[in-house]
Amino acid sequence: MASILQIEQLKKAYGERVLFEGLTLHLDEGDKVAVVAVNGAGKSTLLNIIAGAEDYQAGQITTKRDLRMGYLRQDPTFRQGQRVLEACLDGRGEVTRAVARYEQALASGEGLEEAMAAMEAASAWDCEHQAKEVLTRLALTDFLQPVEELSGGQRKRLALAQVLLAKPDLLILDEPTNHLDLGMIEWLEEHLASSRMTLLMVTHDRYFLDRVTNRIVEIDDQQLYSYRGNYTYYLEKRQERIDQINAAAEKTRNLYLRELEWIRRTPSARTGKAKYRIDAFEQLSEERRTQLNEERIEIGIESSRIGTKIFEMKHLTKRYGEKCILSDFSYLFTKGEKLGIVGENGVGKSTFVKMLLGEVMADSGTIEVGQTVRFGYYSQQGITFREEDRVIDVVKRISEDISLADGNRISASQLLNRFLFSPAAQYDRVAKLSGGERRRLYLCTVLISNPNFLILDEPTNDLDIQTLNILEEYLRGFKGCVIVISHDRYFMDKIADHLFVMEGEGRIKDFPGNYTQYRHWRKEQEALEAEQRAEEERRRQRQTTPPPQKAQRTYADRLTFKERRELEELEMELPRLEERKQELEAQMSSGTMAVEELLKASTEITTLIEEIDLKTLRWMELSEKN
């Protein structure tokens, strides 16, 4: 394949802090590459450099001639005064102007004929249709809404629609799944996996990585390592690399200890030692200092004791005007329960947990909280740190002495070490932290008070995969209660033992399983509902179609030889088709099929039903003549 991007010996540093040096990366047409690293290692910085939004100290970046690049930033901006549809098509020249004029004419009812002529002249009809389709997929349906009125999440989705519709040669995405609900993520996943665009992205969504990427590149210790394959393959090969480095480190350690014993024997004997061996020892010492030391977050914070009475909601109702969030909802939490909450954006997930915390009042009903319950709330918005504060000051302001699950106590500085803030980094100003580092610090402040009931609203946004893995381990062993709202399907599968599915109009379904199990169940239900609708339609047609009138048969009515053969084939083929349909229905109801298999089976059943209907009608026609 043709190469479209070459990066050679790239260096980026902020003062004395070096993010990467000697970084080399090549992208070919059709590559779908993800960059992974711990927070603060320079993932977003690398994307900014490639997109031309940030400079670098050394190295060379070469792109294919006339390369069209699309870049989704973490915090996109738009021109003032633009409306949603206009911003989505921004940069299309006459097409953008024609669509904006047409939408205004539709809204006002004036100048519609001239606007339609302008649409025709700019060949803008297809662009408008595609833009509206993508925007609707991303829950942006008010096409004339000013961009200034959009929330941060809506702006991110609008920017995503913009770069997807531009169809660039190289699409660069920084955390594309943030602010998308689960249905949107699955749509985007399918769209990117089937697209021919070259893709370079940063995301923490591990299912997304597995299903979209064909290559993973990791920034580690200022270097870049490339793995050809998806995320699961990367994990295997990365572990092999670490095992090899650890084996080499152990060999170096043993050799170092032997040489250290030799070098220390007596000061007087040292003058007679071979200089080459002394030089070799010094080099060995340097190697030991630069050996890989894989840092790992340790949480281990104690949760306070929780009593038998936890939390009970009785007949809760909540509305905002015409929108119903809860309708006569009751539930009793039990000790150790781990609950996931899912639903489309805007259905009221965050409002629901704020009601539990007493931050939003119910219209009616009661909430009873046990006396021993101590909440820890990790909100989607996070908290606003003072930019001039040092990292250690943020933690010390809450507590300088922290209890651990093993009974020991540690200082604020020791706790920050566990959360991968080195002693030097602890005295950095908050203003210097990356988005992911701020999230990691926020998580630290939530857990420091030893809560026994954790409520986590989108905890995976901007956290690196390493931190997510450790957080998952901690939550699985957490002895209190946990409520998680997350669009990260992998995280939800690991944590939740059952789900509240917020279906809208105040309805909440309590599903006994994790998210993947729920999606399998939903696919089965959708297939069964489709079959029921098809059966009802066939029954309706049979009831409304009058029985054929039997007329006096003539020689012309009799079956020809060809028609008789066709009738015999239909009588053999129809039972086979019915048998295949029943076989697929049984497999879909078994709960053992993967999501891809369910989709394929559902498509086949739809085709079978259409074929059975057509052949049945033909069989009836031939039977009447027989």
C-alpha cells in the first residue's frame, strides 16, 4: 500500500519534560491505527503535531501530496453565528451557503423557490441529506440551532459529524466515543470498520479498539512501539515484550551484584583491577538505572463499614415539563450491589443519580438512606481545581493521612505516588496537568474519604487504559455498593452485575446481567418482534383477501408440464425454508450467539420470510390451477 504519512525522529518537550524523542511512525493507506499510553505521555500532543496544531523541537513529518486531513479534537470550536447544519457542512463553499439559505427559507416560508434553485445549482441535495442522516444518528435533530446553545457533548458530536462527512484521506480522532451513548458508539464502530479512510485515533474504549483497529502503537518511556493487529493482539505482544525486558533486567541485576562484590573487595585491591572491567561495571550501573520499570497504579484505599440498611427509593416521580424521567419508581439496594445504568443521551441518567444524592429533588416519593452510608461521587463534569494549586495541595486539603484496606496508613504524598504522580510531579501546578491526569487526580480525591457507596458518572472519560484496568480490579473487590453510568461497554461488562435500562417516558427495566448480555437479549427481542409483525401482516392479508372464486375449468386452466414441475419443487422447497427459519430462531433464542452472528442471523431470517411469502403465493396460484 502507498504511504501517506512518515514521521522520523520526532521530539517534543515542554521545558525539561520530554514527552517523546526519536519517535518514528509510518502510516499507509487504509491503516486503522490507535495510539495508547498512560495519561500525560503525549497521545493528544502527537495528534496535534500531526494535524499541524502544535510545533515540535526536532524530527521530520512528510505527508502524501494533497493529503486531505480531518481532525476531531477533544474540545472542538466553531465559528460564532453558525447553525448546526451549516457548521456540519462548513468548508464546502457554495454547498454550505446553499444549504444554509434553503434551511432558512424552509423555516421562514420566504424565498423557497430561489433557495431550491440554488441547491440545484450547487448539487447540494445529496450533501444535505447525508448531513441530516449523520446528525440524526448523533442525536442532533434541531438543524437550525445556533452552535452557541450546544452543550460540550453536543459540540463534540457535531464536530464528529463534520469530519465524517468531509471524508478525508486521513481521519484523526481524539477520544471519539466521549459524549456518545452506547447506540451511537456501535453505529460509529460499524461505520469506521467498513470505511476505507485511513484512521489514526486515541481512545480508551477497548471493544472499539478491538473491532476497528488493525494496528496499535504505544508511547512508553518516550519511545514508540508498533504492533500489527487489534487491541487483544497488542496486549499479548506487549506482555511478551515486558517479560523479555524483565528477564534481561534480572540477568543484568545478577551480573551487577557479582561485579559489585568484586569491585568492593578492598580499596587497595582496586588499583590493580583491570580498567576495562571497571568501565564495564560503570556501564552496567547505567543500564540498571534505565531498565524498564513499569509503573502501576495502586488504589488499596479502605472503604468504611456499611450497615444492613443501605438505600431505598419509594414511588419516585420526576418530570421536567413534558419530559418524564421517573414514573412511580421503587427500588431497595442491597449490600455489595454493583449496578450499571444505560440509556440514550438525554434520557435522565445523570438526573437519576443526582436524585439519589439529594442534589435534585423528586416531584413525589421518598428516598431513605442508611445511617452508615458514605457516598463517593465521581461526576461527569468533575470538579474545578484551582489552576495555581500544586497537585499535593489538592489532596492535603482533603486529608493528609489516608487509611488503606490492609490497615496501614499513608501520607498524601505516598497516596499520590500510588496514583502515578511522582514526587516531582506532585509539586507541579494543576495548570500543567493533561486532561487525563486531572481525571486521575479527581479519582484520587473521590476515594480519599473512604466511601462505601460509589456513584461513578462516566468515570472512563479521559482516563488511560492502564488506570481503567486498575479501577476495574478495585471496584470488583469493593465491599460497598457501586452505581456506574458509562458508555464504555468493556468497563460496564467488568463491573455491573445487573443494569437499569432507562427506556424513556419514565420507564426503567431492571436487567439481570451485564451490557453484552443485554445487547444479545435485545437483538433476540428485535428479531422476535420483527417476526411477530410479519406474521400479523400475513394474517391480516389472509383475512382481507377474499377467497378465489372457483370457475369452470377449461383446458387452458390446467397446469403445463413446466408449471407442474414448478409446483412439485415448491412443495419440497417450502418445508426446507420453514425448517431453516425455525433453526435460526432457536439459535437466536439460545443466548449463545455473538453480536455479529445475531446480526447475520436476523438479516437471513428477514430474507427467508420474504422468500417464503413469495413462494407461498406462487404455490397457492399453481394449486388453484391443478
